[in-house]
Amino acid sequence: MQRTLKDYLLLFLKGLGMGSADVVPGVSGGTIAFITGIYEELLNSIRSVDGQAIGLLFKFKIADFWKKINGNFLVAVFGGIMVAVVSLAKLLSYLLATHPIQLWSFFFGLIIASALVVARQVTQWSISSIITGVLGIAFGYWVTTLSAAATPDASWFIFVAGMIAICAMILPGISGSFILVLLGKYKIILGALTNFDIKTILIFMAGCLVGILSFARLLSWLLKRYFNMTITFLIGLMIGSLNKVWPWKKDLATYTDRHGVVKPLKQQSILPSDFPGESYLMYAIIFAIVGFLLVYLVERLAPKKSN
């Protein structure tokens, strides 16, 4: 596919959206990749980093290696992700602390619209696709209700945590950072990044690399062999994750982050009328509608993929 500079700029912006979503616990960059139409290409590009590609690299056939892995695409998307993580983390953290109901409402509307947009890709609804959709909803909801586990700090588990977290990041509806919290490794990984703990960072990144290469291959295979069932399962994950982004909650358990700030770990969704503080119901409705409409705007502007 011959792409122009404008195309790569759009890919960078989509990566920016993915990175922005990954910063927020409970929101997945995979959801953004899905609604912007780059999900399958992203999986296939990651999957193409295989033994043959590594062989080309070792033979110094750089141009062939770059073409095989769709390098320009990966650089544009992951460049956007990195810029977003670095530049928007503080802004989104600030908004979560000062305007949580409005921000969560925005993401709630965004995810509902995302599920509807993705549902259009289902070519045939059947009993099996409906069952996988229900299983996706159940699994997505179950993940949002989990509490952090007591896990070892050994190197092997840091590696495993990297594998699991990166797989969650490319699944629509499941947040990789939230999975790290559940695994009890969120503070350790952030601390390693802050203090430049090279050993921990390399072990975690190795786990991420193994996880994303193997899981992307599995997802890509499932989309080719069982397209409708895979799509409905991913839609179910998005719907199930709505419990996590519901704007009104009460805290059931908390944890202390690396700055010593107490944050919610396990929460229960409640009605706006039961919320102890100001519910900001009208603002919540407005921001949910904005998030909903934004998805349809992005979907309309995204280039349509030919069969």
C-alpha cells in the first residue's frame, strides 16, 4: 500500500489517541485502534516480526526487513503512542483528579459508540457469535471487579507481568495499566522507569515483546479463521469494561501510588442519586454525548478499507 505524508500523519494521530487511552486505567488503546480502522493491520504488522524478518536483519537486508514488518506504519503508530504517553499523562491525571465524572462520562460514551461501530463489521450474526459476545461481556466485567493479588517480585514474574499487560493493551476494553495494578506490579514498573532500573525495565520489556509477538499472531489467526466470533468477543469485552468507566462509584479498597497518594483499587458502581458528592448529572450526559459523537466523526473520517 502506497501511503502519502498525510496518511502517515493520520496514523500518528491514531497512535496519539491510542496512547492517550492507555494512560487512563480502564480505557484500552486497542479500542481506539479498532474504531479508527487500523486494528487488523497493527496485528499483522506486529505478527510479521518473525524469524524470517530477524534473518533479514542479521543479513543486513535492512530495506527488505523494513518492508516485511511494515516499518513505516509501526513507526507512525508507535511514535504517536509514545508522544501521547509522555505529553498527555499529566493532563489526563489532572483531569481524573479534578473532573473525574466528566472525564469518565466522556469515555463511557466513547466506548458505547465504539461497540456499535465495531458491530457493523460482523458479517453474519449466529448463535455461536452471540455466545462469544456474551462470554466477552462476562469476561470484561469480571476483570473490572478484580482486586490486586499478592504476587512475587522475582524477575520471572516481572517478565510474566509484561507478557500479560501488553496482551491486555491490544485487547479492546481491557487496560494494560489496570492489569499491572491487579498483578501488584504497577508501582514497581513505574518506579523502575522513574529510577532507570535498567534490569527491571529490560526484563519487563522482554516480557512485553514476547507477549505482543505471540498474542498478535494468535489474534490475527483468530480474525482470519473465526472473524465474526472474534469480533463479537471483542465487542463483548468493550461492553463489559463499561463497569470500569461508569462515572459514579464508591471505593471498596484503595492502594498507595509511588507518590504516596491513596487511590481507589476496587470500586462499586452506584446510581448518580446515591453518589455522596455532587453528581454533575447534566455535565455527565453532555460529555457522554460528546464522546459518542466523536467516535462517529472519527469513523466517518477514517478511510474505508476495501474487501
